[in-house]
Amino acid sequence: MGPEIELFVAVPFGLLRERYLEPLIKKGLNPEIGLDPKTLDLYTADSQREIFERLKATGITHTFHFPFVDMDPGSPDRLIREATKKRFEMALDWVRRFFPRMVVVHTGYFPLAHGEIREEWLSSAVDTFTWLGENLSKYSIPWALENVFERGPEEILPLVEKLGGLGGGICLDVGHLTAFSSTPLILWLRELSAHIVHLHLHDNRGHRDEHLGLGHGKVEFETLFEILKERNAPIHTITIEPHLEEMVLTSLEHLKSLCPYKLPKSKSTKSLM
């Protein structure tokens, strides 16, 4: 069956700090920690060292999700790119101190805005992500580019291929492609499977990015895992991303019922709190 897949639960840093640190530790759940702009402005990495020492002491690992709102790594506007890199620099300070298992970054590609300047956007994005990849490689931190508004695999694959050996794989978000793409899942997987190292799993009914629990929408999870297994995709980590607390543990149970990979055992509980 291969090596065990590491499981994570998405949680913004503010909620981890104020509410979910001890419940996640108690349940043995690894957090994928969202470093949003508010977090980066309110706290320095050093000021939050106690939280990460607590995680480490209890055997909990973590990933980081870099900031993404209003950011554009491939913008034709130099000032926008510089602002994006500034946010990445602030997040890199947390990476240097706390060594996440994985870093996830949105591509920032928006077809309706960037479609007519596709090649210019791609060239600038390659420059930005080359810089980011070189910084992450100093600490041997794997990272992945996440699809959001891309309409098909052809809108993310060239970016990953141009980054070459910098360690940037793909974080396939099946909720996003279900909400924002009309391209069948099987075509996404045929094109991208060799590059998919991380999965974001949540559900929706195909009209908007609802972040429902697994099994509450129309995402084809059985097809997803069947094809990934057939094509030997290099999956190492999976993050569960429902936005409602009560859907987290049920999603983990649903995942275990259909996932062909070896998953860690978790404590059976009805709620996080």
C-alpha cells in the first residue's frame, strides 16, 4: 500500500491560537495553518513560538497555507508583485522558524482578468515563484501550487513545468475545480497526476466554493482516488478543508471509507470541542 499519508485539518492561525490548539492536540490532528495578512500584521513568528513548541512536544506536525487574498504573483503591475512578495517574505519568516511539513500557495491566476495577458502573467509568475522556491529550498521545505479559478489543467501545468526542479508540485483542490471548472475531473487527473503531491478535500454542489464536508456535495471522491492510485500520483499529504467544525471529523471518517492510501489511525470522537 506504500507509505502512510499524513492528514491535516485546515485552520486559520487566529482560530488555532484562540480556540483549537488544545482540541486538535487532544484528538491527534495535524493543522494546516493559514497565515492570513491579519496574522502576519498582528504577530511576529517569534512571539508565537510557544504554540509551535506545544505542537512539537505533543508529536503534532503542521503545514502552512500562505496568504492569498488580493495577491497576484504574476501581475503586470510591478507594485502588486512587490506587495505579493512582501507578504510571502513575512510568511517565510514563519517557515524559517517552525519548519512546516509543506507550504501551500495559490497561483493567483484569474482567467477573466489574466486571459488576454496570459503569457505576460505566466512569465512574471515564474519569476515570483522561482524566487519563492529558491527560498524554500534553503530549508528543504516541499511546497505546492494550488488551483483555484483555473478552468482546466492547461492553466496551471505550464507554470509548474517552467519551475523545473525547484520542488513545486501541485496541490489539487477538487472542491475548487468542481466549483469553477467545467473540465471533467478525469481530464484534470490525466494531465496533472504526475505532479500532484498534496490534496485539499472539501465538497460543494457545483455552483460556488462552499467548503462543505466530504459527501455533502457532488465532488467525485471515489473517481479521484481511483485514478490517483492507478497513475501512481506522488501524494504525501492530504488536508481536510470543511469550514464547519461539525463536518471535520465526519469528513475524516468519510475519507477513510474510500481512500486507497494508508491513513493514520485517529481517535474516534464526535466533536472537536
